[in-house]
Amino acid sequence: MVRSGWFLLKQVSRIMQSSWIRIIAFLILSYLLAGCSGKGGAKVSGSVLLDGQPLADAQVRFDPKDDSTLGVHVATTDSEGKFTLKGDRNIPIKPGPYVVTVNKMVVQEDTQKGGPPGKGPRVDMAPTAYRTRDRTPLKADIQPGDNTLPPFELKGSKKG
């Protein structure tokens, strides 16, 4: 009788362990799926060109046109001038109309004073017309889901 009791206890222990493993696996899977449920709002991708050439390392800012509850969203272009905005559960990209500004800050070398490299003044290399929400002609109407925007084509000198 003692042996069968011990055997029964061992079987119950194994069942409990496998149940806990299933519960933990279920909770982890549920958490991961909740993160992919699309609660991050819209996804936006596009590119920025300056005089027909990709504008690398530029900041692309989406400001709500009228409704401030849409929030402000910022992306940086890669070496090919491409960017992607992807919200998350904390800061989703909400559909609606946005005003788009572009800035590209670089350190201007101070050649006259002979200072150390990278210590000169910061200069915005994007054309002036695209730098502020009051002046920019760039707009984007973000829809739910994936949005692939046409390229933002900037014209003009790099310095304003």
C-alpha cells in the first residue's frame, strides 16, 4: 500500500508540473500575441528626396494638422532616405491628417578658428521651406493599417 501511495503521489506531481508548464506557456503566448494585435495604430513608411537624391539621416516629423490628440511622431531616414513610423500600445499612430516637416542637423566644421573636429555649430541642411509646420507644404493623410507614402520631394538649396 505504501508503494502504490508513493506511485500515486509521483504521478500527481508529474501532472501538476506539466499543468504549470502549460499554464506558463499559455500566458507567455497570450502576452506575445497581445503585443502583435495591431493596437499600435497605423504603420507609416516612405522616403525623403532632396533635389532627386535620397536625404539620409534626416528627421521626419508628423504633427497633427488640427487634432492634437493624434500626437506627434518622428522618424529618421536611413542611408537611402527611407523611414518607417510604427506605433506601439503606449503611443499609437492614430489615423488622420498630419503636417510633415523635415530637418537635417549637421555639425558645421569651424575651419577659421582651427577648433577640434565635430565641435562647430549645428546647422539645419534641409531647405527652409520644409523645416517648420507653418511653412511646409508637406502633408500626409494617415489611414488605419499600413501606409506607404509617396516620396517627400524637397526642392531647393540645402542651406536656408
